[in-house]
Amino acid sequence: MEPLAFAYLDDIIVFRTSAEHLQNLKECCRPPLKYLGNVISDGGVQTSPEKIIAIQKLPTPHIITTSPVQLKWYKDGGHLAPNHAIDDGRGILVITDVVVSDSGNYVCQASDGFVIVTQYTTVTVGPPNPAVPPTVSITPSYIQVQENQQIEVHCVARGNPAPSLQWRRVDRPQMNERHSFINGVFRIPYAQKSDEGQYECVATNSAGVQGSTVYIQVFQQSPEPAIKVTITPAQYYGKIRETFSLTCDAPRPWRSMVWSREDGQPLPYSSSRSEDERVLTVYDAKLEDSGTYVCSVTAQTTRGNGTAYVSISAEESGEYPKVSVDPTQVTVDQGSTIELRCEATGVPAPTIQWTRVTDPLGPNAQQIGSVLKIQNVQIRDRGVYVCVASNRNGVAQSSSIIEVERREAPVIEIHPSKALTVTAGGSLIMQCRIITGSPQPSVHWSRPNGQPLSNTIEQLSNGVLRFTSISLVEAGEYMCTAENTAGKTTAIGHLEVHTQPSLTISPRSGILNVREGEYVRLECRATGVPQPTVQWSKQFVSYSGAAQESHASPLSGLVPNVAVYEITRVTSSDQGYYVCQGQNSAGTAEERVSLVVDSVPERGDITVRPGEDGSAGNAGNEVTQYPPYVTPRVPYKDNEHIPTYGDKTFTAPVGTRAELRCQTKTQAGSDPLYVNWVRGENSTLPENSVVRGGTLFIDNVQPTDGGEYRCLGVHPSGAIVFSFSAHLVVVSPPRITLHPPKQVVRPGDNAHIECAATGQQPISITWTPVGREMPASGSAEGGNLRFIGIQISDAGRYRCTAINSAGEADAVADVVVQDYHQQTTTITAENRQQVAERLVYQPSPLDIYKYLYPNPDMNQ
């Protein structure tokens, strides 16, 4: 039998032999197998093909139990080769005719049904890996800390075989007695000035040695004395299961007080601290609670530590462990936190280790003292958990079963997902569907604005919301809320309610009787959701043989909300039915009026201007614009005369009320005239205007209201008797800005204040002193007030006044003359903008009379 050149671990030995010696191998190689060869390396198993490899798991004290132990080999990340890998079930794995694919990690697993212990070895088929010298890296490469702060440096080394690490100080032989170097991490918990210097991490393997250095700089804190901290009692000697307390005292004020243990171990799990952190109490003391306890006190700029020594001894020489677990069986909600408590007794105090049957502890499980804490419990965490307590006298264990009840926060959707549209009076259903959620969420509907659901809405099962007899009140948002023990979520549904158009026409529906030549205005207003469009049309009746057909001819285009149709002079051809139709997506509505035209006898003394038959109306919202009137050659009567035309321009300040009056005066027995105002360029009158009694009122007049307006005189026959043009000019009163509003100077200085005015030009600007005459040093020119060599007596208030055709405004500037020994008194400038008086165009009746009757002798 040929011993293997490379073996591994303490309790597993690997060797190779020929096929003809396999039977002898099985007969001779019962435990202990370690006498079959010499173990000369721990680098794993390396061999070459066409050999046999035997791997045996040696007896080790990894499992202390009275239950039968099962041993099993398996290959990590794969399966044992079915043709040439033999596991005898007692710890021996034999691989015959090894090939390169047999390389890998082989795991030996031991289980007594409660605890599972594993160890592994690596088999490499092929030539050995070459030795690689170590490489070392340190992070960070330079450290700066304050005294009493922690120093932490990480050293990482690579090479083959794996290098061993050593930490040393370069500039002096001795290091801080509290330092530690574990798994490549160098720490000093509380840095001192003496720790400053250069350190080196050295990596060594059979291929060589390499080191890397780091420099640590420690800054001294302020020279304030450290806080004196004392712990009472300074030493405590007690026995197991007793309770002891340590009290920490330090002069106030201090910012924080923290208890810890000098050996880096956590405080006993059974310990508690007082509300002010001064008293540390340990209940049910155990042997492992022995050691040095540290109280660290931190003030604003300094700190201090106090220590106390605790020694816990056993009452008797030994006692077999006893263990109990609470709870022994529990069902928890998914996502919650569970704590399993293990109570163990024995002398000496047993050590406690939590394990899990068939599976390792999850990443969310943490053992804190004797308590196993599992946070954010998931379904995968269900199973059997075992608490193992052991001391030198034996081992005891107890188990707890965890069941996990699934918990998922609700996920919902609104169906239909798009906004619902319904016509008023209709019905519909809106549903809140539950996609996921455990346990089953509860569902209820509400309005996001806090408004209660109306009495025409029903909440049914399965998240259904039923609407009946829907009105505009039900339009808006509806919120579905789903809730269970795992959480709550909401979703919003939208409901749009449409209403059919509702029409209002003026004059009211029915029959409208008018005389030929009169003015008719038909107005139709529509309301509804969405906004309706309206249109006037005239209905015509035609006959085809014996059949009668009716059709409508549109008189205007579709316009929103309001449609207006005007007939300036009605004729018999205008008689008929006029239909207003309003429509939107919810439906169509119609209203109609019957226009009946009463004919009047034709008068030979009334001449109608060519083209002014009045038969054509104007649709929409605009008032008809009439063409310029030409004086008829034939008079109406001997005592009636057509006035000559003239234009006038009128001004009105911004924001005032303009009144343009057009009055007529006729002789007794003459036909009355109808007076109307229209705007030039066929545009509509301003929104804030109204015509009453021949007067055009424009409130809050604005610059956009300026322009040409015409007063029309209309005879009852429909003829336009006169057209009078007027131009309205809207002007702005002045507004003043002072630069500066306050001037502070010294005696003998020159001063200058500018008064700038905006508004309708031209603007006249003047300066006057308030309550006094203009001083000799002062002069005003236009908007500029200047002082040459000002004196203390010239100080005071000066008023700037601006005047234009629209009004006037003034502002007061303050001039302060300050000598070297006087304090300046602050005076706020006064700025007063005067509102201009209202300008109204009001021609006198006499002017209109003269306009209509320029020859006073023609009055008979």
C-alpha cells in the first residue's frame, strides 16, 4: 500500500492504492485509519488518474449524544460518481479509477436527528498547484484619530499556500496592551498618543515573506482633566445564581454613561440598567459573568472610565446540565419578530448554542446570550430549533417548533381602471379587486374629500360599489381602502357624470308677434356637462306632390353656451319657426319660437335707403354694424330733417365710468325714433357695458375700450334716420416715482431729487415746499429739485405735483440735513396718487335738437 503524499485536516486521512489492494484496504482499514500513512500537509488531497482514493472520517468528539449517529458522504455542488464512488455509511468513502471530474469538495455529515455536524476536504486530480509568494494590502494606508477614538486597520494577504499574518510595530517593540489582531483586523479600542507611529502587517508562507506598513497619527485632546469615574463596589465576589449591582458615579454634567466589559464580551443577557444608566444589575449570575466591568462617562469635551472586578464561583464541584426552552411551540405572523429563550442550569455554568434541525440558522437569526432572536420571520424560517447546553459534565438539549403564518400586505386595483363616464340618471358598478393579501383584507369605500356616500350608492360584497339614479353630486373621486394585519393600501376610482343640455331662450318659447321693420334679437343659452354647443336654425316646410317635408336651415355655426341671432328690420319673409338646438356627448335638446310678422300699410312719405330692407339678420353674439348713411333726398315730412354727420372725440380716465348719451327730440306728431349704440369695425360692445334709454354706460373703462362708437337712430319702419360717430379715448392719470424719496446730506452739500411721472401725456410737474417758501439754495426745473450748498434750515418736506388731462397726483420727499453732532430722524415719504374725476360724454338735449333741426325756423 502506497501512502499519499498530501493529506488534510486532523481527523481525515487520504491515501491511494491499486485496485488489487482494495479488498485488503477494506479489511485492514477499520478505525483508526491514521496509522496507514504519514500526514505531512494540510493542503488538501492531490493525486493523479488511474488510482484509488480512500477517505475516512475519523472518530471525533463533535457530537455528544446517546442517539444513533448517521454518517454520510456527498460532493459539494454535485453528486458522488455512481460507478466508482463507494460510501459504506460508516465514514469511509472509496473512489476507484479517479478522473479529473472527481476533483472538488467532499463533505462528511454526521447527524443524530437533532444536531448536524459537517466537515469537508478538497480533492484535486492533476498536478499540484504551484506555490505563490504572498501579497499584502492594508486599508487605510494612513490614519488620523483623536485620543480615545478607536483605531481599526484591515490587512488582506493572498498566496499559495495561504499565508499566515503577523502584526508588529516598526518604530518600537511594545504595542498598546488593549490591541487585538483577529482575522486580519487590527484594533485599538481607545487610542493614546503613545500609539502614534508606524505599524507593519507581515504575511508568510512557504514561498516567501512580504509586509505592508501603515502610519497612525494620534492627536491629543484638550488638556482638560479626564472625568473621575468610580464604581461601587470596586470588587465583587459572589456565587452563581446570585444577583449583584454595580453603581457608577461621576461629577455632573455629563453627556452619556455606557457600561461594557473589558474583555470585549457582551454584558450578561440577564443584566439591566437603571433609567439614568448609573446602576447595572445582573440577575442569576453565571460563571461566565466574571471579569472586569467598565463604566465610560463622556462630557462635552472630555471623558473618563471606571472599572470594577467581578468574580463568580460555583457552589459545588459539578452538576449535569439541565435545559428548557420557552416557548416549545409557537405560530408567528410572517414579517414579525420571535424570541426563543433557553434556560440552562449546571455546574459549571453550561454554554448555550442554538442550532436548527436539517438546516443552518438563517441570516435573520441571531443568538444573543441564551436567546435566539429571529427578525422579519419568513416562511423559510419554519422548522425545529434546538438549544444545546453543555459543560464538562455532559450535554442537554431542548427544542422549539416554529410555524409561520403567511402575511402579505394587500395589493388592489380598480375595475374598470379608466375613469367611468355615465349620463345623469343612469346606473353603473365600480369594483375594487384584491390581487394579493393574506389574511383576506377587508375592503371599504369612501370619498377622499371626507364627503359621505350619497344614499343612492350601495357597498356590496367583493368590493363592489353600485350607483343608481346618478346625479352631478356623485361625480368625483372614490377611494377604496383594503386592510389586513400586514398593512393597508388605497386606490382611487374616478366617476364623470354628463348631463343633457338644458336650453333657455329669450324671448320665451311660444309665439312672438312683431311688426315689419322692428328689431328682433333671439338669444339661446345652454347648460350641461360637458359644455354644450348651440346653434340657431330656421325651419322650412316644402311640399312634394301630396307629401309635406320639413327641414331646418342653420342660421349660424355651432358656438359654446350662448347663440344670438338678430334681425335688424323684420320683413314678412322672416316669419316662421326658429329652432335653437343644443348638443353634447350626453344628448341633444331643442327649443323653438314662432315669429309672426304683422304687416303695416306702406307710407309714401318714408323713403327706405337702398339696401336697407332689414331682411338679413346677424347670427352670433355681435351687434349689427350699419354702413355709413347717405342723406335721403326726399324728406320724411315737411317738419322733419335728416341731420348732418359729425365726429367728436371724448376722453375718460382708466377705471372710471364713461357715459355716451344719444338723445333725440322730435316735433309733436312725429314718429318716435329707436336709438341703439354699436361699435366700429363690427366688434362687440365691451362686456362691462349696457345701453339704457339711448345712453351707453361703460363701467371700469380700460384702454381696450377706446375706439369708435356709433349712435344709430332707427325709424319704426326700419330705416336708419341718422348715424352719429364718436371716438372714446381712455387716458391714464399720472403716477409719480421719487428718486430718492428721502435725501440725507450734510451742510454745504449739493442735493438732487428727481420726480418722474407716467401717464397720459403731456404731464406738468411742479415742486413746492411744504409749509414754507423755496429756500435760496433750492431751485426746481421740470421734475428736478436741486440744492446748491444746502443749509440746515433748508431741511424739510417738498411736494412734487403731476397734472395731466386725466387727473393729478402728488408725492412728498423728505430732505434731511445732518451735521456731525446730530442724529438723523427717519421720516417716511408720503406718496399720494389722486384719482381723476370721472369724465362723461353727455351732449345736452339742445345740442341733439340743433343737430336734428339746424334751422330753428323750420318748426311748423
